[in-house]
Amino acid sequence: MRKIVVVGNGMVGYKFCEKLVAHPNFEAYHVVVFGEEPRPAYDRVHLSEYFSDKSADELLMAPVNWYQENSIELRTSELVTAIDLENKSIKTHKHTVLDYDYLILATGSSPFVPPIKGSDKQGVFVYRTIEDLDAMKSYASKIKMVGKRSAAVLGGGLLGLEAANAAKELGLDAHVIEFAPRLMPRQLDQAASNMLQSKIESLGIGIHLNKATNEVVGEERIERMDFADETHLDVDMLIISAGIRPRDELARQSGIQVGPRGGIYVNEKMQTSDPNIFAIGEVALYNEGIYGLVAPGYEMAEVAVEQITGGDKCMAASIDMSTQLKLIGTEVASFGDPFVENQDIVAITYENKQSGIYKRINVAKDGTRLYGGILVGDSSDYNTLFQIYYNVMKLPENPEDLILGSRGGDSILGSVLDLPDTAQICSCESISKGEICNSLEEGTCADLKDIIKCTKATTGCGGCKPMVVDLVNETLKSLGKEVKDMICEHFKYNRQELYDLVKVKKIETFEEALATIGRGCGCEICKPVMASIFSSIYMDTANKQPVIQDSNDRFLANIQRNGTYSIVPRVPGGEISPEKLIVLGEVAKKYDLYTKITGGQRIDLFGAELHELPLIWKELIDAGFESGHAYGKSLRTVKSCVGSTWCRYGMHESVSFAIDIENRYRGLRSPHKLKGGVSGCIRECAEARGKDFGLIAVDGGWNLYVCGNGGATPKHAILLAEQLDDETCVKYLDRFLMFYIRTAGPLVRTAPWLDKLEGGIDYLKKVVVEDSLGIAAELEAEMQGLVNKYECEWKQAVEDPEMAARFKHFVNSEDSDDTIEYVALRDQKMPRRW
């Protein structure tokens, strides 16, 4: 039996063991693994979740008994200190000496701490291990007890932004210090970085660019950071995340060849200068590069296993560094070469500052090839774009459709089954489309859970999960099998099933739902979904269960880019009296708010601080206003023209009808936001066909259109019924909206819902107009029940001291946020630009 010693029990060291265990000849080897940390390998990719909802055990790649069950000898808390190349043995700090036939160096990297004066003071941490995070937690608790709560992160890369989020999760005021002129300079261009910065700053995290740190100042603990530009930042805690350095000291001391800037030289077989010693992961220097992503490390582990067991698999000549992740709630992705642009390659960009979305693709000028790109704010197209890039697939006639969407409504990629079998679906585990499809077709796997268990697809960064899900579903459908989707791991049901279960079992709280039909503690996916369902069934306001709401719903306001909030009172149909206009003006003037007329015919007041929200809303409610739900997945506005009230072309009284409809459905929660429009004639001044539902006056009544929306992929609403009277219009709207609320998936707006509804508009007409399912009366009764239960949630909040108490910046202080800065904008103000 040949002996393999693995030095390092991180993610890549564990992956080597996992790949070896799966090999048919595994029993021919005895494996000993050394890890200097006190616990087995854990998931560093999701390390920041340790601050929210995951325990150390939940982060483990595998429990201790996994090693025992597979006859792997795991030695934690034991550091290998020397390698004897001549005698093929290693020595540990516990004086253990162990022979090997093959040695695997998976020692990873250590945080790079710049040579900054004072960086050894109390309150300075690195962001690398669970122990580091525990120390940060403990220190944060101590400083908060004495009223201190400011933390800085040195480094604006991937880990630095994760560390900033960690500081925020600890209840600290976080700042990011970056030497470069933009965030994530290796992955993002300037425009993308600006968009990311805007999103992060809107959450109250300060960003400081072009900052070279000269000194960490303080007596015994950190009190201030001094910068080379003679500015400074007062901070109580510092987290250093300024890059990594390969842990190559073992190789260096033993005479194994290392690079001049660190890293152990390896060939395409992952062999070092000693053919019996392999290096994998962040310690390996391959093609003059160190690769910090998990996917290349996993591939290196597989190559090492193959070489040791007699296979011929080698590393590719170049390593793809495409990545997709979620940073502080913001989707970010880059693939291929994100920056290339020359005489043969042109960049196509889309930027929507209102939605916080930036997309860039680099394509050949002749439109034949995709070379790379960047996505910020919306990375839903990542998997499609990556496949087109990676498989050198043909581009659409208009390459801009790749980021704008096809104007014809068809998928850019077509069916995921159209990909070649060699297409790499999961880059972390190097899983191809063919492997997934064959496992299902041959019966080795029966569903998504089996695919994940057998192939490990989606278990790395998780970015491939949407495409894996689509591929599994489409393959199963092609085999004539039923496909079932789930909200998340805590509820094994889709939204429609959850809706029915909550209604039938009369479940009223999230805790009751977990205990009755779920498991675990829930997550950021299922909590807002369940909040939406409770509201859709019981007309609960967001005040009843604030902890399961999205952040905007929790504070009943949209958070803006500088950490302030916007206030949007409801103005039904866009009609407002002079007296109410004066009230809005007086409130805006009193609290120094920026004012703007919105596209939905109401007035938005920007720049309110959190503690001011109840004060402002008290004045507005006293004047007869109520919440406009601009922050919720609910009815926003019903836009109207002036109709026959004033317009000489008006055929019907559109204003009154728009007001009636908006007042009927106000506060109605749904899978996504809802907008309506009522036009008094076919000139369509209310743009009703760009809304989720729209009414257009014609001879004989109203034409009712449904399932339109604007945004990056606008769609016209489709005619549902024509020449309706007011009463029939409302009846059909009740049915349509309740059917949508019952059956749509989470965050699926009416247009994509209709696209995926089997039978499309014809089926919807049968359900709503013809009552083909026999549920019309039930739908109408449900809607009337919700209408009868409406309450203004801001009125609730200002009248209930306990509810109002959550509207303050600091848990243990009534102080306001003194870091908010404004500059002049015409006759008003705006957040200071970064």
C-alpha cells in the first residue's frame, strides 16, 4: 500500500482527498492529512456567513467521521515543519516523523500584511480563518460596550469587501480603504467599479479610494489611520485584507524550487521540482501565476489525483478566472478578458444608474465572437454569457441583445440542451453538460439533489446553480418526467405550494411555518418569500414580522446610495389638491429633502435619515397621506391621463377610475411589484400598455391589457378582454391579480410569469374571463377580503411606540449619522459624489 501525505486541510486539500476517495483504486493508498487549524476543512468561500446564519460546523466541507469512514488519518492542530527530500519524510512541530511515497502540498496562502507602522496594535485583525472571525467578534463586542463602533478594512478586493460586510454584520460602521483608484481593480473597469461603489455606499459603508496608509495610530490599540495624502480616519478596529502570499516556506526550506515572488513551481501535472511531491491550490505557481479562486484549485487537486493513480489528465495551458459572486447583497461577475478593447474588439455597455446595473461585453467588431465581460447589479445572464464565451458560440445578429435581451422575446441561448456536451457547467468542479445529462438519462441520478450529490456541481461558489437547475429540469422533461422546484433548502416546496399550505393550515408566522412545513432557521431567500405569502393571504403589513422582510420593507422606505431614505406618499391616479401639495412642500423644506416628480405621478422626497422617518410620516399622515409602498413588492401606482374630465379627446373618465383602482389594490403584496395605468382614449397618454395591467378607453367601455412592464427588457401588455364596463373590469382585475399572486414564483413579474405560463395568454383568458377552472368566485372573494383588511403600515408604525423604536441609526444611542454629506444640485442637494 502506497502512502500519501497531504500537508494542508483547506478546501483544496480536502478536494484532493474527496477526488481520491472516489477513484476506483483508492484502496491501494493510505492517506494521512495534516491541518494546522483545530477543525477539519471548511468553506472559506462562504466564510462571511459565519457572522449571519451559519455555525462553524455548518461550514465544514465534511465532518470528522467522513475521514474515519474513508480510512483517512486526519491530524488537526499539527503543523508540518520540515520535509526530508532524500528520505522522503516529513516532520511536525510535535516531533512526528512520517514517511511518504507521494507528498501533496496544499498549504494555501496567508494574508499579506503591508509593512505599516503600528499594524501590530490591538484591534488590528486579518480576515482568513474562523479563529480570526471569533477574535473580531469578541473585540467588536468590547469596543461597542464603551460606545466605539467604527471599523476599517484595508483592501477593496473580493475579500476586502466581504470583510467590510462582516464588520457591518457586527454592528460596526464600516469603511473600505483601497490603494487603487477603484474597487476590485482586477475584475472591474471604472464604470463597473463606480456602480458597485454606489451600491455599497448606499448601505452605509464608506469607500475611500487612492489611499496609501502611512501609520496605524494609537496608544496600545488602534485609534486612527493616517494616510499619505495627509488625511486621516478615526477608527476603532482594522481588518487587513490586502492580498495573499503563498505558504511556500516548507518547499523553500527543503530545496524545492519556488518563484522569486513566492509560490512553488509546478508543471502541467502539478509536480514540483521533486516528481514525488505535488503542489496544488494557492501555493502552486503554474505558468507564472498564483490562482486565488477555488475552481483552479479543485482542478489542480483532480490532476494530482489522476497523475498519482496512473491517469494522464493535465492542467490546461491557461486557467479561466471567470467568477460570479454576491458582494454585500450586490451581484458581481466577470468572465473571459473583462478589459480587452482594440482595433478588432469593441466594448458594448449598458448602464442603468437608477437600478444600479452595469453590463459590459467585449465582442469582435465583425460580431462573430464574445471575448469577455463584466456584470454588476444583475448577473442573471452570467451563465449564458460564460457558455457563449467559453464554447466560442455564435453570437446573435445584434450582439447587444446579449445584455439588453432579444427584442423578439426569444432566449439568446435558446434551450440549455442546445449547448455542446463538452460545455463546462460547473467550473468549480469541472462538470460538463454531458456528465449531468448522462447521469439523468442513464438513471444514475433521478433529480437535482442526486446530481449535486454525485457530481458536486453547485457546491463551490454556487454561481452555476441556475444553469444546473435548468439543465436538470429540461433533461427530465425531455425524458417525460415530472419536475419539481423548491424555494430553498428550508422549504421543499415552490411558492405556489407554500401559498396553498399556509392558507390550508392557517399558518400565520415564519416560526410556525418552519416548525410545520419547513426545517432549519430559514435564509435570506425564504424569509421575504414567506413574508410576501403572509401578506398575500392575510394582508399582513411589513410591521407584523419585520425580521423576515427585505431591508427596504423592514424600514418602510427605499434606502438610497448615501444611507438615507426616500419617502413616497400615495397620490392615487396622480391627482392631488393644492393643500396637499403645500404640505409636501412644507415637509420637504422643514427636513431639507430633495424633491422630484416620479414617473408614476407622485412626489418623491429624498434624503431623510432613519430617525426622521416616523417624524415626517406623522406630519404626512395627519395631512391625509398614506404609504405609497414604493419600497414593497406590491402595488405601486395606477397612472392616469386627465381623460374626459379635461381632455377634449377623452372618451371616459380615466382619473376617477384610476383612483378607484389604486385605492382598491393599495397595499396589495405580490411576488413582484405591480404597476397599472388608465388611459382615457387610444392616444394612450398614461402608457397603460407598459404596465402590469392597463385600461384604455374605447367605444363601448374599456379594453383591459395585462402582463406588460418596462425595465431593461420592456414588453407591451397583451389584450385580455375588450369593451368592458367598470364593474366587469374590476372583476377581471381581481381574478387576474389573485391568480398571478397564487401561481407566480418569487420575484417574477407579470410579463415573465405569462411567458412561462403554459398556454400563455389564451390559457389566461380561459381562467380569468371564461372561468375554465371554476375558481373565479373564489378569486374575487379572496381579493375582496384583502381589500377589506387594508391598513396603512406607516400609520401603524407612527402610532405604535414599539414599532417606531426600530427607526434609529444605532441600537444603543439616539445619535444621528454624522457621516452623511451633501453637495448642491441646482436649487436642491444630492449626496456627495465619490
